[in-house]
Amino acid sequence: MFRMTRKLMMIAAVAAALGGTSAGAALAATSTPAAAAARPAPRCEPQDLSASLHGQQIASGYRGGVILTLTNTGQRSCFLDGYPGLGLQDRNRRAVASHTFWGPTWFDPDPGRQLIVLSPGETASADLAWTSGALLGHAVFAAYLVVTPPDDFGHLVIPLSRPAAAIPVYRGDLHVTALARHTPHP
């Protein structure tokens, strides 16, 4: 009991040092020197990556999707582990309401979290899907996708289509699988 209380007090002290945010407390609670030493490379950060969308997936029920890829454009290997954070912006690059759901999509099963080490030039991908809001109402019109790498706060912004036209996304709901080692897509 004393150890647990002392550990919680240490976490609270670290959280206070990080600005008192619950996010800081969660990061402090999950980051250990042993876990950091076991990683073969540093975490991929937005400045190490480029993001792009590939292909077009269509299913009944006004469902669509694409393959989201993150490519290591840095000079060293780095790792990704888990699900990307997603957001939407309108044509003026203002945030619009969105909700991200991690797991399987209508097009692909979820591969689950896995540590992926990317050498320079290598790519990881995730399946991204949504329901069109054009005919259903409750549409959020988005022209840009905001992509946050797993376990990061920085982000990349890419157009949802070429040219960056507004796409109706039902309630702003985005479904995405965990990142996996990239396989070529048409």
C-alpha cells in the first residue's frame, strides 16, 4: 500500500512539473526507462514523416475510404506504434467537428497495435473510412485531414481530395485501423 501511494505521489509530482495536465500524468505513468531502452529507435515525430492518401474504396450505404500512409522522410530510423489521431478541417483550414473510432473498418480488419520500425523512405499504412453525409444529412464538410502520429501531439495536414474540395462526412465520424507495415495498393 505504501509503495502504491508513493508511486502515485511521484506521478502527481511529475504531472505538476509538466503543467498539471492529465495527459502529462498519463505519459509519465506509461513511460519507464526500461520501456524506452527496449525500443530499437526513437519515436517517429511529425517532422520525420509525410502523410498521403491512396486509392478509393466504396461500399454500399454511402461508405467510402482511402489508405492513409505515413512515410519516414527523416535521416534515421524511427518507430510507430498504434493508431493515428485524426481530425478534419474545412476549406479555410478551420477545425470542424470530428470523432475518430479505432478498430476495423468496412474495408479492412484491424491488425492491432504493433511496433513498426521505419527506415528512411519506408512507409506504414492504415485503412481510413467514413460514411458520406451528402444524402443522410448531418454532414460535416471537410477539405483537409489532420493526422497525428501515435503518441504525439504534433500533426500533419493533407487534402482529402485533389483539388481540396469539401467532402461531406456524416457527423464527422472517421474510422481507422492501427498502422501496419505498408503493402502496395493500386
